[in-house]
Amino acid sequence: MDFKHTWGILLSRFFIDPVWWMFVTWLPTFLKEQFQFDIKQVGAFAWLPYLFAAIGGLLGGFYSSSRIKSGVDAAKARKEAITIGSVLMLVSLALTAFYLSSLKENIPLAIGLISTTLFGFQFLINNIQTLPADYFNGKNVGTVAGMGGTAAVAGTLITTWMVPVITKSGYEWFFIMGALMVPLSWICITFISGKKTPNNNATILPEVQSL
């Protein structure tokens, strides 16, 4: 097993998956505390980011699949999709953190930025999850995929414990923490996992992570 590829995948999952679960867990609370939404307003607006997330998951798979069909190396195609998703997430999270106080006057923009964040996450995550099949063969594919899931849970547990602490005085650090984790994940995939793919029979998988 190539440990460089393994650590790149595990660390990227450790940093990026918590961003998704931060929103899954805290989005209704954020809308209530930041915008004083009642339960009807939460129900009216909170579904939109997840709709965009589903679209992002499909488009991320289609993007890498089309690149592979055109002759691009499988791991390179997936890293391109990961880069696109990372840029979308980083920009939207940074803008939300910077303009959070003024977004109270522009709720559609706030929902749009959150939707872009979740779109970007789903655009990239299935490509990260598929990298073990590009880098490894046989039982090692399942081993690395399972270890990646464990790393994702570990990162999520840490951020879940941190969120109530960092949001006591406001949600700026909620979005700053998310914005910092995105490039860390991208660096792990881009520089730690290396460039060469030993498995040239990669499967094209335009699948979407269940919400």
C-alpha cells in the first residue's frame, strides 16, 4: 500500500468532511440565532442549500467522468473537480465570514453563499471518495476508503465539540474555521497524495453522496 496516497486521502477527509456536517448540524440553529428565523422560515429556506448540494454532487461526478472519457488521467480529473469545489467553498465561506453582519439585511445572498458552499462540497467529495479506486487495487481500495470514513468522523467529532465554544459571541469563527479547513484538505490531496496513479483501470463513478 502506498502510504503517501493513503495519508493524503485520510487527511483530506479529516479536514473537509466536517465542513459538511457543520452545516447539517448547525444550519437551522444559525438561521434562528443570526436571522431570528422562526420554525416556518427555517423550513422555507433551509432546504435550498441541500438542493444545490445534490446538484453539485451530480455535476462533480459528471465533470470528472467526462474528463476521464476525454483521455485525462483519472486521478488528475478528480483533482481538477476537487480544486473547483474547493475554490467555490473557500470563496463563499470567506465572503460569508467577512460580510456576516451585513447579511442580516440580505437573506437571499446569505442563503446563496451557503448554497454555494454545500454545492462546492458535494462537487468535490465524491471525487475524493473515489480516489482510493484510482490509487489502489483489490482489498486495499476498501481499506483506504474505510479509513477515510473513519478520519472524516474523527474530524467531525472535533469540530462538533468546537462549534458551541466558538459561536458564543457570534458565527464569524464558524465560517472562518470552515474556510481554513478547505485549503488544508486541498493541500493534502494535491501535494501529499502525489501525481502518479498505479491503477489505470479506474471506474467512472458519477455518484452523489446521500444527504
